[in-house]
Amino acid sequence: MAHFKSRRPTNNKRKKKSYRRTSKPASAQATDYGGTGQEAVYLRSLVDSGTMVVVVMTSGEQICGYMRYYDRDCFSLGPADGGPKLFLRKSSVRYLYEVTESAAQA
């Protein structure tokens, strides 16, 4: 009787699957703010210097005060008018800017 090779491979090695690397969608790339670490450096400088800032919320409301604390998702603002201290989520903030001394006096 003749010996025939089977059609299946005799070794149990499986073929490696090739995974295609996918890049992040354009929307995810545009909102990746934590990449450079410069946001934390800037917020730390605001906390240390005691500079007054104006925070513009996504609703259009503007809050003026001093930066007290920050972390990855939120920061604390001590309002300039002496009101209660606020915790603001970064996702609800449109932008913030520093108030210069000449603008504060006017």
C-alpha cells in the first residue's frame, strides 16, 4: 500500500493574521489635547501666578476669577466677586483667556 501525503499540513503552526494599522478618525485627532503636555504647564502657571482669567463656557456665559486647581477633566475657579468656588468640567469650556491689568482697571 502506498503512502499518500494528506492535503492538510502536518505541523500545527497557524498562519499569522496580518492586522492592518488603522489611524484615529479625523475627529479624534482634532480633539487630542493632551498630547504635548503644554495644557498642564499653562494651567500650572495660572495657578502659581494668581492671574485673573475669564472662562467662556459653551453656553456663552463668561466667568471671571482665579485658577485654583486643575486636573485632567476639570479645574477649580475662585470667582473674582468673592462668590463660591466653582469646579468646571473642561468639556463645558469653550476657551479661557487672561485678563491684563489695563483691562481689569477699565
